[in-house]
Amino acid sequence: MDNAVPEASAAPPASSPPPPRRPGAGMLLTLVNGVLAGVASVYVGSHSVLITVIAGITAVLLAAMTLMFPR
């Protein structure tokens, strides 16, 4: 009985949610580049430091939410 087939109950049921995945390097690079480009374009468009700071804070919060709550 050394080459016995493992039991079918060893696999998780099909209805169980998939294990959480960590974001890859490509996703993180895209996210950081998007934040930098967005904040820079806000400054170029408005020439206001206050609006740029608010845009930067908003971008960081959205990036954090993207990493904490993946699809």
C-alpha cells in the first residue's frame, strides 16, 4: 500500500475562498508610478502647493486601500 492514491477529502472543497495573494512587484511598481504621475500632474495643472499636498495624501490613501483590500 505504499503507492496508494491520497484521499479525495484531502483537497479543500470547491466552495472555499482562495488563499490571499500578495501583490507582485509589477503591481507595486505600477501603483507607485501612478501615484507619482498623478501628484506631479496635479502640481503642473494647478501650481498650488496646498492642492498638491491634498492630492498626495489622497493618492497615498487610495494606494494603501488598494494594497489592504485586494479584489
